Amino acid sequence: MNSGIQIRGIKVKQPIGTFYIASIKSEELKRIAYADMCKLSGKKGSDLEGMEGVSVDDYTGWQRKLNKDRVKEIKQFVQQPDACFPTGIILAVDSSCAKWDDKTSTLEMFPSTDGKIPLGHIARILDGQHRLAGLDGFSGDFDLNVSVFVGLDVAEQAYIFSMVNLAQTKVNKSLVYELYDSAKRRSPQKLCHQIAVALDSVDTSPFYRRIKRLGCS
């Protein structure tokens, strides 16, 4: 099958332009998406301004190489009964490979008619390559929410990638563990947190008031 896919979505307008938010099955996304890894193209770039005759190595792509340990962790995570990826995977699609229908709120993505963009390279992943790789071999349905930008040039794609990855603030792990106590479901993480709280709270405990919670003493 080489016809591409259709998904129902929502049109979103922001200063950078219009993009589309939709849900797509992970297996369908794997058919059309790829990560453009940063690599040497084997060519030389243009002469540097003011330094004629001096050229620079030409790099293509900007995605980092897959972190095997991170992918392994995600593979283990998706097997849990409460696994979820609430944040969207960000995709860039060439304007020759996408068509939006306002009447049906449907986004169609397909290979370019000139054959330059095949099925497996319709959607370039700007953010989320590890999540998608972590679903390799997953049995069952796993829907992913995606944000699809159509017709962005390379500079705009790189800008979105940099903003998503450079502007993130890491969450203190102690805060995450503290939030496990609010979970309604039983889990190993919640049980471990409750044990740690008890060890910190009971005055006969050797760890009484010695465990850092929320990252502070």
C-alpha cells in the first residue's frame, strides 16, 4: 500500500502559521515518518563571506542519534498498564504531500506525485523520535497525538526543534515521586514512595527526617 493516510484533525492558528493537531495510530505513523539525523552530507558548503576559497563541511539534518538506553526505557514503559504519551509528536510535511479539507476537518498525507518524497519520508519528525522508536514491537493499539506543520522551510523546522529542545526545564525528580502519592492506582512507584514517607516520618526510624522530599531537606 503506497497511498498515504487520512486523519481527522483540528486546525490551529498561531504566529508561526497554521498547523494541525490530530490522533494517529503508532503503526500508521511509522509508515510515513522518519527522523532526519544530523550527518555530514559529503559535500562542501558555499564559500564563507569575506573568505573566498574557504568552504565548510555541509551538514544535513539536526536530530540527535537515537539513545539506545532511552529507547529501551520507553519500550519497558509502554508495557505498563498505565502507559501514556500525553505530549504531541511534532511533524513537518512538505506542501506537496499534504491536503487539508475544511469541510471534513481531514488531513491527507501522501507521497509526492513527482516521486521525490516516498511513503516512508512524508513526515519529518521534529520532536518525538524516541517515543516512536520505543513503540517498535509493541503489540496492540497505541494512539499518538501529533502536531503537523505543512510547508515549513528548513530554517523554520530547525527553529521549532531548537525551541522545543532548548527551552525545556527539567522537573525535579523528587517532585515527581511526591506526586505518586496522589495516584489512585496502586503501583510499585506509589508503594515505594509511601515506604519512604513512613521512614522519614516515624521517629523510631533510622531515616527520621533525613530523607529529602521535593529535592530539599
